[in-house]
Amino acid sequence: MNTFNRIVVVLVLIALILLVSVLGVIPHVILSDVGHWAVTLGEQLWAAQVAVRLGIGVLLALIFDALAIALIYFEVRPQRQRFIRVENLAGGMATVSVESVVRQLEYRLAPIPNVIAVRPKIRAGRGKVQAVVNVDVGTGVNVPQMASRLVEEVKEVLNTEMGLQLAGEPEVRITVLPQPEGRRAPQPQPAAPVEPVTPPAIPPATPVATRQPPLVTPAPETPSWPRDTGEPVV
């Protein structure tokens, strides 16, 4: 709005410079022409129909009033703080810009798996910040778990890393979008059916000839006669 105000002020000043300069040099010509133009316009308006004249006049008045009210509103509305005070300092005072807070949130939240885009909005007032983070995630994500993690990350960044006070709990707005190419989350694949493993057929073992001991023919028994002792045999 400051840039727009400057442009309007510059254009108005240039127009006033030209008008005042010409009016000061040749006032009789300017006033005569303006008077003649005003008389002619008045005669034309009197000759026009009342409904047409009133309709055009009301329309021009509404347009001008709307523009004037909008300019007044943008001029007197409270400006957003561009810098936020850092709390819990040992000594002195430090401030951090709103843009820095936004970049820090993008840096911490963008690498989270399944996160496609992060668009933080930070509003500062009375030394506190209100965070609204719009996050686009891919399909297949667990939304409650993702929301809990995002909220914790936002609190960690704002409270611990940036040293800011929160005005209420941060708000995370999640939008589920199709995964872009190259960042698709790995999906669990169904287990392939396990085919029974058939052990390889073992050929029958070749029978090994067992070595038999040599056959020994027993020697014929020799009859043993009793020893002759000289005594009569009964």
C-alpha cells in the first residue's frame, strides 16, 4: 500500500503543478474556456431525460465513493508487523522478520516424506505470532499422523529455533494431492505366493559289494585213542 500511496501522491502533485502553472500564466483564457464548457454541459444535461441524467449521476457517484472508501480503509487499517521480537534473551533486544520465519518453516517442513508443497502464513501482533500452514501431501499418507508431526515441527521452529511466542495453537491445513513423478511414496507390494520347494531327486546309490571273508573248510577231526597204560579195558 505504501507504494500505491506514493504513486497517487506523485500523480496528483504533477497534475496540480501543471494546472496551477497554466492557470497562473493565462487565467483569463482558462477560466473563459472552463466557463464556456460548463455552460454547454449544463444545457446538455437539462436537455437530457431525467431518468438518464439521474442514472449516470448515481453510477458515477457510487464508483467514486467506493474508490474513496477503499483508499481510506487501506490507509487507516493497522499495518502488519514486518518484524517480530525474539523472546527469552539474556540481554538486549532482537527482532526477526516475518519472511525469515516463513523460510525457516519451509526449510523444516518440506523435507518430510510425502510432503509436496508448504505455504506458511505468519501473522504478528502484540509480540506474538499466529501460524497457519497450508501443506500439500501425496496420496496414501496417514493424515492424523502427518498432522501431528507437522504441528510439532511448527511449534519446534517457532518456540525453540526462532524464540517466538505463539498466539494460540498453530493451524495446519492439509490438502491431499496425487504424488508427482519422482516423489511417489513406496507402496507395499503384496507378497508373492511361495512355491513349494521340491528337493532334487537323489539317484539311488549303487550297491557296494561287501567283501566276504574267505571260506575256511574245517579239517576233519582225527579220532583220539586213549593212551595205552597197560591196564585191561573193561
